[in-house]
Amino acid sequence: MLILKNKDELFHIYYKRWITIYKEGAIRKVTMSKYLMTHQWLVKLVPTLKLCDLSRINYQQLLNDYAQEHERQTTMDFHHQLKGAILDAVDEGLIDQDPTRKAIIKGKTPRAKKPKYLNQFELHTMLTDLNLTQEVNWDWFILLVAKTGMRFSEALALTPKDFDFAHQMLSISKTWDYKTGTGFQPTKNQSSVRKIQIDWQTVIQFSELLKGLPEEKPIFIDDGKKVYNSTVNGVLERHCIKSNIPVISIHGLRHTHASLLLFAGVSIASVARRLGHASMTTTQKTYLHIIQELENKDVDLVMRSLSALN
């Protein structure tokens, strides 16, 4: 298909076409929805801005206008999603110079952050409060996510066949599309396809729980019923409140799992593989505050070791 180059084309129209050509079918639905939301903001903030008029100063003004209603990190994401399209427009000769160069990222003052993870005592207290019945319920789901660090959609997709009790392994090879209800879907990335070692206590508990269940049917999905993460978060919230500990989300259990492993001395590489991160860089960025705390402890240990040499 021949696409004519048009410097007078509206920026938001070019951006929509760029998304269709470069992103459609190449990224996950949830990521695609973010690009489409960025397009909607362009229509709202710069409906008449032409490609040929895109300069550093009006691009900065666009970012400033967006930042009035969003936090800095959200503005940064907005900037990154626009930058890819703009650089392509520069390469095509539709824009003379890169208007994103030296862009300043601003944003609203972040709201007070809710706790993202529990410490070991808090997690133990919460798990003690779980009602682990003889039949599958959301408390079993909470226990399994806490023990493995799986993503919500990965845990929903688990079937009895994914458990290898003899080798204490759990296979993660798919997710469950709970947002649109289309069933099994691929994992977030290729690195997310993995095997997770599980402890012997979990093996005993789940080997009993799963007896007689269909091998390839999702354990936590009832036929014909849609699952909402707010439902499971509500169950977890009630346990947190009853246990008098900070309220976290199901995704917070994933952070809790990773945090406890790092504090226990497990390497970043091993934690990254267990979580299914695409690279260790993702793990380092996500848990930078914990890694820095551990590095401070390492410095103290080095100093004590050197002092002992005298």
C-alpha cells in the first residue's frame, strides 16, 4: 500500500496511522489500549496541530498540558509513546528536526503510595488467617500467588496438569484473559514461560486439593463465570484488615514474594527467572529500593570484615 507523505497532515491522524501500522498485532492488547489512549489525548489537547508545525516548544507545551492532570511517571510514559512515532516522522522527512530532544518531563505531585508489599511477619500473619477448605476457593489462590510470585492472569490459567508434584515444579506456559473472557492466552513475553520450584508443603496441600479435577481445566475458573481482579483483591483486603496489617493487592503479593527472596539473599538473576521478567534490568528497576538497602548492608559487612584484618 502506497502511503503519501504529507507534512500538512494533522499530528493525531499521523499518530493513529502509525499505531495501526507498527503496533497493531505486534503488542499485547493491554499495551495497545495505552497507545490508543495516548491518541485520544492528542485529539483532546492538540486537535489542529500539523506535523509540519511540530516544534520543540509546542511539543513541550503538549507535555506540560498533559502533566497538569497526570503524575510525572505517567507523563514520561506518554512522552515515550509519542517519541517513537515522532522519530519515524523525522526519518521520513515529515518533520525537519526532532522536537522531543531535551524535553522536560513534569507532572502532578504523586499521591501517597499504598504499601506494595508485606514483610515476612505480616505475610505469615495474613496466610494464617486464610480459610483453606477442602474445595478450591480464592484463599487457595492467594496462598499460591504468595508462594510463587505469579501474575494474576498466570495463576488464573493454571490447570492440574501444570503441577508436577513428583519434582515439586509448577509450569507457567499461558495466561487467562479475564478482561475480555476469551480464555487461554500467551504469556506476557517468552521469558514468562517458565517452571517454578514449589515447597513440599504446597505440594502436599495442592496434591490433595486437585484430586479428581479435570486435568486441562483452569482450577480457579468456574464455567461461564467472568473473573474480576477486584473480587480477589476484596478477599485479600478482608484478610489484611482482619490480620491488622497493611492492605495490599494481589499484585502486591508478587512484590512481597520477590522482596522476601531478595532479603533472603537470593540472586537478582534467580528472582528475575522466577518472576518471568524479560531481563534482570526489569527486576533491578522494580526492586531498586530493596537492592539499595541490601547494598548498604553489604557495605557494613565489608567494613566489618576489613576492620577484623587489623
